[in-house]
Amino acid sequence: MNVAQKLIHSHLLEGEMVPGQEIALKIDQTLCQDATGTLVMLELEAMGLEQVKTELSAQYVDHNVIQEDYKNADDHLFLQSASQRFGVWFSRPGNGVSHPVHMENFGKPGKTLLGSDSHTCAAGSLGMLAIGAGGLEVAMAMAGHPFYVKMPKIMGVKLKGKFSEWVSAKDVILEMLRRYDVKGGVDCIIEYYGPGLKHLTAMDRHVIANMGAELGATTTVFPSDKETLKFLQTRDREKDWQELVADKGAKYDIHAEIDLSQLEPLIALPSSPGKVVPVREVVGRDLYQAYIGSSANPGYRDFAITAAMVKDKLVPNHISFDVNPASRSQLEELADNGLLAELIHAGARIHQAGCNGCIGMGQAPATDRNSLRTVPRNFPGRSGTREDSVYLCSPEVATASALKGVITDPRTLGVPYPKIKIPKKCITNRQTLQAPLPASEAKKINLIKGPNIASLPEMTPLAHDFKLPVLLKVGNNVSTDEIMPAGARVLPYRSNIPKISQFTFDIIDETYYKRAGQQPGHAIIGGENYGQGSSREHAALAPRYLGLQLIIAKGFARIHWQNLINFGILPVTFVNPEDYQKINPGDVIVIRDVHNAIKQGKELTATIEQSGFNFRVQHKLSPRQIEILTEGGLINWVRRHGQ
């Protein structure tokens, strides 16, 4: 077996390892961040859970770290109290981004990790089966339930060769996005193997695994080998290591190969991670901001190479040079060895360890100005500026461009490529993580709820008959950031569904919220890869609160598709994709006897009431998902059937 198959086989509770069939997996660890964790904790409270039943669960505060008023601060206190109540590790604001902090402290080869963040797949860098999911599914895993997913195909990517100078791990994943675009990994696990692996550190692998989410992949997997052991040794955690490699002659469903020596510096153009070109094609374009950090480039070398490049130099005055340490320990390490001073002296703006501008929480670029970022996503408006122009690139490209004041190919700098030595022992400060309380003490903890935290709205069962006006028609690759915007304007309301629903689709159509309130129910028509991006279940829950009952699309992103089901919205696809062109906003879609139709077959007949036009749609629901959907969602299902 290959590594992915070994991980699945060792955690398989139900089903067969046949691509497309639903399987159930035992979950060892869970991860939540604060933008999704508040709902997870409210869901655990609604279930009446006493203590989590995983080997380890962790709650991180990394997204909403700007405290403009009481809302974020109140939610932090709520998450801390809920972590104590339910037996969860708690990472305070300033500790850093969940993915590298989890990797530093808890990542363990051979284990499964389910996280309420789409970039949870980053932990695949350590030989884990790490999958992003909606918060409600993570809550179920914390309560001891299996995680259900359709068995993916395994794409094997053979790496050979060695990087040329000024090329690094970010260029590997950008090359994958150049080849396959943002839906090329849908229904796949991407497993990297081959002789080129010996030139990739564990943190290099983190860069690649993290942005597997941008390919739409279920997750990304690397073997656990000597590089994995080296990383764990730097954290005094070598006891957690085990070797996990593919068997000789292991097979893959899909094959690809990348020669690292043939790669060149790449860059993703606005406003999609899939619009990748060589940086040499866009040199000379004006620049306003260069941004270093995020979960997509969180390693020591990513900051160290930036510091080495700017040593004894000054970034021009018109450039905002933003440095975002990925973890508190990284920030301490940079300060301890003098690299932080180099960055500050060169003109860098040093921000607290966290997601920050990656999620639109500060550091928004100026109007009509280009921003080069080492973050994983550049969806429209995600930066916090509505009409933004964000490029994705490596630290080398971002830093070279910052120094020159325009987009620059680092190979043209005419200076030696910095050689970075990774410390054999890294600074650790686990005392900043709050350990779970003993169960006897945890029961005494009261949840601290500020005035912004509202109870989850009640969900009605799925209607037996649909007669729904089409309120919105959207194109391909609509992201969850466009459905439910991120950033400082919106995310503080993440635990208040009535309030956050007011922002639904406002990047696409500012009238949607008002029009939805004038209808008892409605439908949306979508293109390919509907709901790509974040795992935030608010992108399903808020439209559901506003009356969304049906989405007909050409195709769905995996996490959002499952979130729609979990909150009682029927996701179906066109049997004939050309029918997408024949449906317009204002059309009324009629589907009769919905419950029986989805139980008896995979296809349903829909009719446009005004014209009488009939067309066929299809679903991919398992019997378990049909039961959840007809009851109005997973919360209703849990209430009926118990934990």
C-alpha cells in the first residue's frame, strides 16, 4: 500500500477502500480555530457533551486577534472556558497560526487529524491523515463519532531532482496549481514520494501540504521519514516519531512527476490561486505591499531567508513590508538569533503571531495597489480590500520585490543565494498552551458568554415539495469568502448567525440579504467547484438561516458540499451541464416529492414553473446523508438519535 492507504486502512471503521464509496474513519485528534471554534463549542454544548473522546483536541485563537471592541475578546474568553469545560487544549492569542503550532506541539506520524479549517491538511507533512471539515463534523468527532468521507483516489506525485537557487517549496505547489488549477485535486488525496523528498524539510512539506486545499484535494500526505524525525528532534519530541513509508511497488490511481531542478520562481495572479505564471512574465509591475508569513510559509527558513536578503538594506518608503510570524516560538527564535533585528532595521512591520492579513484581519492593501503575499489564497476581497489585487508567491519573490519596489524575479538580484541553517534545537514554550483540566474539575467550569454570542437557530426538516424562486445565479469557482466574507468587518459576528447573515453574498450581490428576507425559501444556481476555499460553515448556515433550501450547480467543493447537507440544504448537480444556461434569476423551480425522490434514485426531475421546461438533476448522497438532510441537518439528527 501507499502511505495514504496505510493511514486510511489503520483507521477504517466502516466501508471499503474503493474510490467514491463512503467510508468511516476513527479520528485521533481534532483542531479548531476561533473563526469556526465558537460554533463547535456551542454545538458541543447543545449535544450535552461532558468531555471530548479523542486522544487530543486543541482550540487555537489565531484568526480574530484584532480587538476593536468587546466581541473578539469576549469570544476568546468563551473559547477558553469551553476548552476547560470539555477537556481541550487552549492556545491563547499571540501563540500563532493553528497549523504550525499544532505541528510543533502535537503533530504525530500515523495519526488522524480532523480540523475545522480547510488548511488542516498541512499536517500531512508529518505523515498524518489530516483533513479539513465543517465545524459540526469536527464536533461530532470530538464526541466520539466517526468521520464520514467518500474514499478518494490517490494521486501520486513523484519528486526528483533538487531545487535551483531562488526556487523553494512554494514553487512546487504553485506548479501543481499551474497544471491542475483549483479543482484538479477534487476527490483525491495527493501523496508525494520519490528521491526529491530528501531535499524537502518537514516545514517545506508543510508549505506544499497546506496549499493542497487550493487544489480542492481531500488532503495531502507525505511519508514519515528521516526529515520528519529531524523536525521532531528540534522540539524534543523524537519519541513521537514512527517511520511510515509506501511499500515497494505501491500503486497510485493518478500519476504525476515534478523535476525540482526544472522549476523556476512562480507567481499566482489576482484573484485565484490557479492563475499561475512564471514571475519573469510579470516583472516590473508596481508594488504596494510585500507580505511574509501565514500557514502557507510558516517555517523558520521562510523568515530567515527574508532576513538574510534584507540584511544591511532598506525597503523603499512606498512599500508596506509586512512580516507575520507563524508562531510564538518562531518569533522567539528570530529574536534570539538577531534576525528579527535585521527585519526591523530594513523597514519591516512586525505583526503578532497569527493569521492576520491572510484572513483580512488587518494589513489590507491600498485601493488599486498590488500586494505580493506568501499566503495560500487570493480570492476577491479576502484581503479586506474589496477591489484588491493580491498575488501569491514565495518568500524569495516577495522579498526581492520589496527591495526593488516592483515585482522582481529574485534570480536577477545579482547577489548570492542565502544559505540557511535550521537550528538543531528550537525554542519551545509549551507553558503558553493551557492543558485540559481533569474531568472532575472540568465539570465545575461555567461557559463565559458575552452579549454577541447567540444560540444556534432552529432548523426545520427538508420540505417535501420545492417551489423555489432562483434568487442568485453565480459562475464557476465561487469561494466561501464570496459567499460569507472574512475579515475584520464580518468575522467578529461568527457566533451570531442572525447578524453575520446580513453579509451573505454581499461581495457578489449586495441585495441578496434583503431579497432573501422577502421569500419563504429560495434556490441558488452555481457553476463548477461551488464553495471552494474555507471550511467555515457560516457559508452554509447563514444562507440556510435566510431560507436557502436548494443549490443546483455544475459541481461542488468537498467541504462546502458536506456543510450544506449538515445544515439541511439539498446540493444537486446538473445531469446536462448545458441546462445551466437555461435558468435565470427569478425563475421558479419546482421539484415534487423530494424525500422519496432522493431515496429512490440518484436523479430528480425539476421544472421551471413559468416555461414548463423540465431538466434532470442528480445527487451523490449516501443513505446516511439522506437521513440527515431530510431531518433538517445534523444537529436535528443528533437530537433525535442522541450522541
